[in-house]
Amino acid sequence: MQCPKCNWQNPAAHTHCFSCHAPLPAAAAPAAPRKAPKTRQGAKATGSQRAAPFPGIWARLAASAVDAATMIAAMFAFSSAASLSYQALLEQPAPALLWLAAGLIGLLLPALMDAWGSGSPGKRLFKQRVVTRNGASPGLARSIWRHLMKFPLNLVLPGLFHHIQQAIFGDRAMHNWAAGTYVVSTQADPRAVQAALGQARSVTGAGKFLLFAAGAVVLVLGGFVLAALTLGKHEPDSPLMADVRRLDLVSDPVRMLAENHYRSTGKFAASPQDLGVTAESLASSGFSKLELNPVNGVLRFTIAGPAGTDDAPSLGGKHLVYLPELRAERKGGGIRRWQCGSDDIAAADRPYSCRHAAGAIAP
């Protein structure tokens, strides 16, 4: 510090000049460091700064549980809606194939939402998303493959299969390894997600082949089980059902004659003679009588033979009824098909193809 009296340069710690002993002025106190402005109390970082690129295993399990509940509810809802709609429109029980097809849509609903939407309900609820290695949404085939590898095995072996695959594949799980997908957090920084995806270890070609082979075996076995449960169910044995099928087949020529008559005249026939059907031709086919309704075109065949008893059931004296379903005029008109039914043959003795309510409007 310079002395104001003799201009001697003194050390900063001196209070008096070393040369003239004059008192030195006090050194200025150092400026206090500028404090950063305080943030509001309780302020927190945003979700994108706080969330990790890959969600934890418990968050993923919670999302899977929600998806499983959604999937089961959708299966029952779609199957019931399809069955009720079919019965309301055609007035006959819905085939098992329709019920299974509608249930399959419900089974694949989370996969469809992962492929085409913003994610399955569970993923959206817990802020997650299924992506490929480049960060894009998985395609339809990849999403369905991932879904089928995930849920059936976990539902068959609940808990156990999860621990097995976690021990082998880690938190990523087998279905993501097989499909080449990743579950990421939608609250994470996109740049951090992309960096994490680039550093994630990918499955080798041999691993993909083994996973594909295992998945194919599982799907084939599942198909066999499904076929055994559905196709293996036969209609209850009935001594009369085979006769109904045979009579339905032999009545087809008469129905063809009725179609030709309507096509040529634009009217329904009023009597068997209009169709060229004789009593002898009916008897040779197993029928004793044919009634026609010229208003709605219904054909009512009376089956020949003695009436049945409890000990010896028979179709003798009972009836097969056929209701014509017309084709739209813009499509050429005419009779499109015949709805088969009966007003006195029990439904259990008739095949599904002959359970229409046509007997209610018989002449």
C-alpha cells in the first residue's frame, strides 16, 4: 500500500509507513460475493430432468397389470358384442369361430394401441412408451410378436416365468429382446433416451434365432391347445340330427325350382304344381307334403313316416321350414339364400345351419 505522505510502497498488512511512520489508511474490505437469486421454496425439477430413460421394474409391472386387466375385459366385451349382434341380426346362435375372432381382437388390443396409438392403457397411465432402437414406435408385426411373447407365458406361469426371464434377460425381459423393443419413460429427456438406447446391448443373431424358435414352438403348442378346446367340441349326439341333415340336403332341388319360378315370374309359387313337384317325387325324397305361402315364399315340408315315441324318437309328421332371403334389386334381385328352421323339431335335434326362427312364420 502506498504511503500518502512519502509515497513509500508498504505491504498491505502494515498500519504505519515503514519509511516515515505515518499512519496508513485502512484497506477497503473485499466485496462480498454476489449471491444467486433464491428460487421459490419447494421448487422442484421438471419430470424430464428427473425421470430416468428406462423405468423401473415395478413401474413396468404395474403397467402390465393394467394392460392385462384391459385385455381380459376387452376379450369378454368384444366376444359378447359379436355374439349378441349375430343373434339379433340372424336370429340364430353365433358360431364359435366368430366368438373366438372377436376375443382375439380384445387379446391383441394393447399391442394394436402400442403400434398405432400413443401406447397401451397401462403404458399411458404410467408414462411409458414402447420404442425400437432408433426411438420410433414399433410396427404392427413387431408389436403383436412382443405381445404374444409377453402375456401368454406370464399368464400360464404367473410370477414364476417373470423371475426366470428376469434372471436370464435382466429387466428388459425376453419379449423385448425377442422383438427388438425397449420400454422408455415419456418423462425423460429425449436426448438422454436416445443416448441410453444407443448404449443398450442388443441381442445377437444366434440369440434372435433361439428366441424365434422358442416363440414359434409356443405359438404352435398354443394353437394345438386352442384347436383341442374349440374344434374338439362336437354337437351333442342326437339320433335325429343326421336325418335332419339328410332331409335338408334332399330338399335342395325343390328350393332350386322355387328360385327359378321366382326369377322367371317375379312371384312366389302358390302350389307344388306350379313348381312341377308331384306327390311321388316328394315321397321319394322322404316327405309326405309340401305347403307354399305365395305371400312370403315360405316352403314347409312335412316329413314322411310314423310319429315318434319317447322310446323310439322319429321325425315322422314333423316339419322343415325354409324362408327365402331376397337379394337387393341393384344386385340383380332373386332369392339370395334360404333360412332353415322348424316349428316342431327340437333345436337340439337340428344342426346350427337349421336353427333359424323360420318356423314361426310358417303357413
